[in-house]
Amino acid sequence: MEIVVVIYNSGKREIYLMSDEEDVLCVIELTEDQAKELGLVLAGLSYQPLPSEKMEIIMKEMVMEWIQIKQGSVFIGKTIAELDVRKKTGASIVALIRRERIVPSPDPNKEVFEEGDTIVAVGTRAHIKNLMNFCKECVV
């Protein structure tokens, strides 16, 4: 079995459960909030249920973004601490995806970035925008 996630340009999100013969067994459409919550769970963040009114406030303020480290980036060979990511951007790197491996809560002093890694960052929209700009500045 395989799970396929489709995100349309319109923002619509669907999860398909596929058989080994590539037949669609089930389709689930997610709201934006459901997709964000699922993303947090898949990124390996610990999940402690909050009262729904608190969760709504948090989710309205928080943004999660996946950013791939490209060739020539000064991220390569450096740690989160060396780059001082949080201080410079306000965003927090909450996971690192390297090939098929997910590293939740990467150690800021030990995990060294490699070309092709994908970082999962969380922050306000402004923090994520700062991080995106910082990443662009870091590509040679």
C-alpha cells in the first residue's frame, strides 16, 4: 500500500490510499487546518492535545515551511547553532529530512546540514519570510 498526498494550486489537499496495483482505495480531503496539524505530526513534533480554542489561536499564528538546501548554500557543512538561524530569523528548525530519514528536533550543535537536506521550520509568517530570505542570501 502507498499513501499519496496531492496539493492543488487552489489549496485543496487530498490524501489517496493506493493499493499495490495502484488502485485508489480511499480519498480523504483535508481542510487547511487539518493539513497543518497532520504536517506537525508527520514532522515528528510531540503532540499534546490543547483545548480547541487554544489550538485555534496557535494555528492561526504559526506557519510551517519545508525548505530544501541547494548546492552552493552556506548552510552546507554548518549546524543550526553556527548559522544562528533562530536569532537571525526568528524561525525554529523543528525537523531535518535527509533522504528517507527524518530527524525530529535536530541538535543545533551536532546535526550538520548537507546538500539536498530539507529543513522543516516553524514560526510566524514574518519569521518564515526572514528564513526564506536568509536561505536565498546563503546560496552562492
